[in-house]
Amino acid sequence: MPAGVIGFESTGEIRAEDYRDVVLPAIERAAASGEVRFLIVMDEFDGMTGGALWQDLTVGIEHMRAWRRTALVTDITWMQHLTDLIGWMTPGDLKTFPIAERDAAVAWVAG
């Protein structure tokens, strides 16, 4: 990832521990430096635990002013549509990209 961008690839089921142990510490570091630019690539998705869903819904609130851009890279159609529908609730700018445009997503989120 370019400097200043947090990037993750996710497959399978997302659990609360994934947020607690991996995602949240990375966001804390990014927010401390002044900006959160977040990219997530989801090739496949087998659901989320209740704790992970809660973490996902609240992850941006604490650092709302630092949040700049989020890029979701996926070919999962329902996820693209849902993100486009409720993305206005996400702090900062949010954009979805198909897997084939992963490089464009990285460039956009870093810009």
C-alpha cells in the first residue's frame, strides 16, 4: 500500500477479533498521524459475527474527523449495491470498485 493507506484483504467470515486485533490498531495509528485512508478487498464473504457487525458499524465514529477515504474492492454485487445505498453514513468519501480495478482503487484512496 502507498504511504498513509491502510489495506486489508478479507475472505471467509469476519469476526470481532479481526477488528480488535488487526483493523482497529491500524486505524488508531492512521488517525494519530492525521488521516485514515482505508482499502478493503473482499474476494469472498461468508458473513460476520454479531460482534464484528457492531465493530463495523462503529469503527469510524471515534475518528470521524480523521477519516478521508474508504475504497471497497469486490465483485460481490449485493455488497456493492448496499455500500452505494448506505455509504452516505460513512465518514469521509466512499467508493466501490470491481476486483479488476484494484489498482485504480488504491490510487483513488491514496489521492
